[in-house]
Amino acid sequence: MDDFILGDGSGTISCKGCGRSMGQLHSFDYLADIPGAAGEGGYVEVQFKNTRKGFFLNSNNLPLEKGDIVAVEASPGHDIGTVTMTGRLVALQMKKANLRPDVEIKRVYRKAREVDMEKYAEAKAREHDTMIRSRQIAKDLGLEMKIGDVEFQGDGGKAIFYYIADGRVDFRQLIKDLAAAFHVRIEMKQIGARQEAGRIGGIGPCGRELCCTTWMTSFVSVSTGAARYQDLSTNPQKLAGQCAKLKCCLNYEVDTYVECQKRFPSRDIPLETLDNTYYFFKADILNGQLSYSTDKAFAANLETITPERALEVIAMNRKGEKPANLDENAVRTDSRISNDILDEGDLSRFDKKKKKKKNRGHGHRDGQNDQQGQQQNQQEQKQGQQEERQERHGQQQNQNRQGMQQNRHGRQQNRQGRPQNRQDRQEKPESGEGAQ
């Protein structure tokens, strides 16, 4: 590979350590441009499908570089993989992988030939159909498992079946049926839901490629406590990733939130002032702000203060003292503050008619525009006068109707009162005679 010479002539930048990205197992050989570093050490790192890596001994001293396709020893036969690292960094990678000293390290046979690549392509072409058929076989056996992927060895003599299961599965009969159906050596490997999502890949809600696909190699358990510390919604649909498990990124900032909350008071302690009693409503942890409300259920008379001020008010309440205001810097004239958004404006503004703008210009067109504008104004005035007349006429009719109804009601009362008057007149002399 060519070297890129810097513009100031101070040195070169080697691109030997770079290569195609291989997901979360991608590694950069930063010692590739050092003379003699690439040839030191007799081990190379080779990557296969599904994030499977291995370390092999370059016993034939082949001039291997990152990106070369090689045929390596397998059990049985041989496998085809891609070299991802050479030189003295391989020893560090082996130490990081915690390889036991008694583990037998297989050898690198040769660089892949055309015949090897043809067999490799034929084996890869069988993987999808084999996976579909193996799922049907597992379903017929009544096994509670899902076969997620199938990986054939480079020479086609062995197949690795990756499956997902919640519990323990007895697949002894399944192995016999698969061996009889495909005539290859069978190996079963159980993977988790996160590993399956990393193998399939996808785009997360953040707009970036999934972390389990790009760089994560070890999966740490995620609990709902991480979401509570960050005041996130406990909606499972928002907290779950594409693997139906809690998102791994919930653990990224939880330590920072825990550290910030150490100087926050308990949320169960109310704050008492001379006017009201305030209850915790919400918190902005990173900005260091607490919001308190006079009602436990909804936001009412919200007051935003710092944690230090909250601790100060709590100390005063324990001594039996109550501050005048929750926020010592606030100036309030009324103890009740409305948070209704409708108070900020008048809804009747939407009913007002928009004024039409007059066209202003020069020349003959301006005159025509002025005449048109005057005519429109006259028409609007006439319409307004007609509407006012109609309203007045309607009001007069309503008044007349009300007066007529009152007159009718009075007449009815008069008619009812006449027979009573007659009875009174007849009863008066009788009462007089009895008295004499």
C-alpha cells in the first residue's frame, strides 16, 4: 500500500493499519507503519462470519497483511477467513482474550486460492435455505427455540446453527435430523437477543447504527433503575430496543446522573412557606434545578429553585421556621399565580376581521386602484349600515313581543281577579247582618 506524505514533510501516514470495517470486532493496527513490526510474531488474527474471531499460527511465514483472505486449519477440514491483524499487536489481543496456555493454536495453511473461494461461495449459498428448513424441523419436533442463522465452514463440511431459547433445550434428536437432512457435521451455539440484534444490524432511534453492531463486544445487564435515575419515562416501548430488551445506552450516563443527585434533597419532603406547602414536581438533574408545585397531582404555582435553596428551606422547616417565599430572589405580589396558557392572550382576536391593505402607486393604475378601494369602502359601509338596521329592527321586534306577552299576562290576572271581587261583595252584607 502507498504512504501519504504530509505537506510539511515531517513524516508519512501509513494506511496499512486501515481496512474494511468489520463491525464491533474492528481493530486498527497502529504499529503497521513501524519497520519490522509487521513481521514480528508468528501469530495472526482471522475473522469469520457472525463476529467469530480466532488466532492462528503462521508456521509457513507467509507475507500476510490486513485484509488478506486465507485458508486456515479447522476440525475437520479447513475454513476461509479474513486477516484482521498481524505483528506484535496480535500477542496483546491474545492476552486480552484470556487464552489459556494449554489451548492448541491451529495453523494458517495458505492464502485462499480460486478453488477455495469457489467452494466457499457454494457453501455460503446454502446457508439461507438450510436455515429455513432447519426451523421447520425444529417446529415439527416441538422445540421452543428459534434458529437465527446458519454458518457453513469454508469447505462445506461443517455447519454452525445459532439459536435463541429462553430455557434449556434438549436438541439431541434435532442434531440427528439435521445431520440426516444436510449430510454435514452439526454444531449448535446459543446466542442472546442482543447478540441476534447485533448480527442482523439496524438503525437505532438516535439515527445511528446499532451499538451492538458497530463496537459493543460484551453486553452488560440493564435494569429499570437506570431509567429511574435519569427521570426517563417508564414506557417499555420507548425504553426497549430492537432486541425487545432495555437499551444498552441507558447505562452510558447513569453514573453521571447518580453523582449529580447526591447533592439533591429527598423528593418526599415537602417545603413549607408562609403562604403554601410545596411538593416536588420535577427535576432538571444536569442543570441543577428543582421544580415544586402547591398540588401533588398537577402543576400549580410552580417554583424552580436550586438544590442548595431546597436544603436551606428544609433546615428552616425543621427548626419551625417558614420563609416568606420559596425562591429568595423572587418578587411576588400575589400568592396565587395562574399557569393557564389561555390567560396570555384573548381568543376573540381570531374573530376580528383583517383590514384590507390599500394599493398605493403612481399614474393611471394608481387612480384606478384608488377608485376601486373607495368603491369597496363604500360597499362595506353600506353593508355595515344594513346590518345595524337589521339588528335594531330585530331588537324592536323582540321588545314588542315581550310587551305583548306582558299585556296578555296582565289581562289574564285581571280576569281571574274579577270573580273573587264579586264573591267578596256578596259576603260583606252577610257578615254585617250576623254582626247586628
